[in-house]
Amino acid sequence: MKSISLWSALLLSACAVGPNYKPPAAPQTPGYAAPAAASPTASAPTPGGEAQRFADGRDIPGEWWTLFQSPQLNQLIERGLANNPTIDAAQAALRQANEAMAAQRGAFYPSVSGQYQAQRAKESGAELGQPQLGSILYTLNTATVNVSYTLDAFGGIRRQVEALQAQAEYQRFALEASYLTLTANIVTAAVGEASLRAEIAATEDIVRLERAELDITRRRVSAGGASQADVLQQQAVLDATLAGLPALRSQLAQERNLLAAYVGEYPADYAGAAFTLDSLQLPVDLPLSLPSKLVEQRPDIQEYAALLHQATAQIGVATANLLPQLTLSGSYGGAASRFSDVFSPSSVVWSLIGGVTQPLFKGGQLTHQRRAAVAAAQQAAANYRSTVITAFQNVSDTLYALQADADTLAAQSEALGTADGALKLVQAQYKSGGASNLQVLTSEQAYQNAVIALVKARAQRLADTAALFQALGGGWWNRTDLAESTDCCKGSK
């Protein structure tokens, strides 16, 4: 008996079988392979042309989009976080995972159930040759409380809870990733709307300019200084410019519809503010997280870390299934012919059962299941590493893009100044007969291209700035307004 008690104590104190999860170490890479990010970007003498500076190690604000200094953008993101169905789905998935984890924790405790049964039996007189007779054999009332408990001797249940806890962690970071993706998408769509409005306005200005040139050409034809072919050429340029407007307006409407979807509204119900490039301020001081911190900040990396944790715990579950399963069960109650006597001392009935189940032969099923769990953990580790590499690539790509965006904006600003000066000079010469209609058309085309290119370059800086905040994780760890959605359930039965 003493040896049995010692063996039971050892089993109960044993560690859970299977490998213990250890979070992967942060990469030791020295940086993001973007040395130019250590210096301010180029600047340009145009709105949105400020030089951007990168601050190594500076933390990212939780509501990073407020750095664009647009109250309309802030309000739109608040609407999106409150109404977007993808966010609602992610929150529900997190609640489901928390409840599943809480339910599995119940396996740590004994299972208790109550049972009451009333039974009555009567015999037939035909068995005794007297069909007319019959009597009640017995009446039995039974009330019992049944208790069963599976000893988690090898940690299989603990590993199951651990796996479900990791699944809940995955859903938590999936929710954070949904927040980050939604806010970044809204900022990008707002920038896209602002860019299209600027392109439409620039195109309409060019239309007015080309119409003025068409009037001048017609007057020159009347004065004998130009031919009808010049008029047709100028008219063709104007028509081509006008033909581009419907497509731009359609793209603008589609961008508005996209914003409506992001905030969880139907296109016909959407009444968001009209974004312009001037309503969005370019953030100048940009935080740049240390490489060692990136793995902690990116929700997608944390998602895959949770999946790796879950897969590691499943190895322990599969290992425990190969080992003996110890169960205890018992019942206590009473049985009597009258209900009032069920709880009397003489009616007490009880039982106590202990059992050990050891799998002996299942055709290799359990062994292969464990090998499959090991392979799943190896796959999760590879996916985690791939996600980390992609994250560093995202940051590096964005840093290079921001440097290129600044250089492009500076070049486009200079190109617009040159094209504007050339067009004005050619226009003046054309009015006095010193330039041909072809020179005017060529200058107009160069000016139009320069205007549109400058608008796109300015918008690209804003979009890539938002992409940097997204690539660095979005500062979710500094937010408190959404904490309730990530809380685990506090009660269970």
C-alpha cells in the first residue's frame, strides 16, 4: 500500500510530457538594410515636401493615424473600428477561443452528477398457474451522487489547455492584426481619394487652359496666322483630356465606396468627409523601432508564435495519449422501497472504482499521430521564421520607398517648375507668332504630365508613411480603448 501511495504521488507531481514551448529568440540582424534611413529625406518647395526624419528606437503611438492631423480621418477610423464586420468577426472568434479554453480547464476538476431513479416491478400469476392473481414484486427508489476524475499524471490535460490558450493568443493577435489592417486601409483609401480629387482638379485646370489655347488658335485662324489643322490638333488634345475625366471620377466613386465598406456602411448611406491632399499633414518625425523589438510588435509575428506554441503543446498531448490513463470514479447514495427511507443510514449504497488504461495495440495510430504533431510543430516553426523575414522585408522596403518618394517629389517639383516656365514662354511666343502650334501642344503635354506626376508623388509619400507605421506594428501595445475585447472570460461552469 505504501508503494502504491508513493507511485501515485510521483505521478501527480510529474511534469507534463512533451517539449516545453520557448519563444523564438529575436533575430540578431543589425538593421533593416536601409542605411539611408538614418538621414533625413530630401525636401521639396511644394506642399507636402517637408523632409522626414527617422528616430531609431522611438515608440509608435497607439493612434498613429492622428499624426496626419486630420480630424475627419480620425472620426472615420473611429467609425470603422466600431462598425466594421471584420472586426466584429475577429472579436467573436476571440471570445469563442477564450470560452473553449475555459471549458477545457474544467477537466482539471472532478466531474460530479446527481441521479435519481424510481423502479417498480409486478409479476404475473400465470407463471404460478393462477392467471387471476398477481402481486407487486418490489418498489425501489435510488438516489446517488456520482463522481469521476481523470488524473492528469502525464500532463495530457495540461497540454490540451496550453494548446487552447495558445489558440486564444492567436485569436487575440489576429484581432490586433485586423485593427491594424483596417486602420491602415482607411488611411490609404483616404489618401487615394485625396489624390484622385487632386488629379481631377488638375485635369479640369488643364481643360480650361486647353480651351483658352483653342480660342487663341481659332482667332489666329481668323487672322490668317494659323490653319484649320492647328485648330483640329488643339481640339483633339482637349478632347483627349476631357476623355480622361470620367475614368478619374469613376475611380473616385469607387474609392468612396471602399471607405464605406471599411466603416461598415452601404455605399448609398455613406456620407464621409471629402479628403484632399491639403487636409492630410505629412508626418515629419517618424519612429523607427529597433530590429530586436519588431518581432514583439508585429501582430502577424505574434500570431505565428502562438501557432508554434499550440503545435508544440500538441506534441505533449499526442505523447500523453501513448501512456497510461488513470481514472477514479465513485458513487454514494441510497436505495429503498420508500422515498422517505432513501436517505436513512440503512439504505446507503456506495462504490469506489480505480482504473488504469494502457493502449496496447492500435495499429500504430498513436505513434503516427505523435509524429504528425512533431511535423506540424516543425512546419509552424518554419512559417514563423518566414513571417519574421517578411516583416523585416516590409520595413526595409518601406524605408527605401520613403527615401525614393522624397527624391521623386523633389524631382517632380522641379520638373513642374520647368514645364510651367516653358509653357508660359511658348504661349507668349505663340500669341506673337514666334512659336508653332506643335510647340504649344508639346509644352501643354509636358505640363499636364508634370502636374499629375506631382500629385501622385505627393500622395505616394502619404501612403508609404502609413505603410511604415503598419510595417512596424501600428503601436497596438499603446492602446487601451480596445482592451475589453481582448479580456478572457472570467467565469465558467
